[in-house]
Amino acid sequence: MKRFHKPGDEKRSVVIVRPDGHEDWLNCRSTDEARSFLNLYPAEEMAAEAYPFPPRKLTIDATGTTPT
């Protein structure tokens, strides 16, 4: 995360909230209540899938050919 924050800037990070806790997270009123959501999300409950890269755009140089 240090690539996203300049020295002295407020540090922020991602928080994964369980679906049944969304309303509570969005409506919490105190720092202590917000901190109660800062727990590691169980790895066995996470899922990931590959997302394909979009097709590359071809570029044409000044001679009208596609560089290799």
C-alpha cells in the first residue's frame, strides 16, 4: 500500500465485510464500532477467478505498417 500513499498522508486499506454486515458497516457511528469490522476474512470463504485481458489495440506507425 505504500505505493498509494505519500509520507504523512492518511493511510487507508481494503476492508472485506460479510454480506450480512453491510448495513451495520455503513451505518456505524463510532470508531470503536468501525474497528469491530477489522478482522481477517477467512480464506476458505474467499473465491477468485481469472479475468481475461482485453484484446490489444493494434498501432500503426507512420509508414502504415504494424510494428512488431
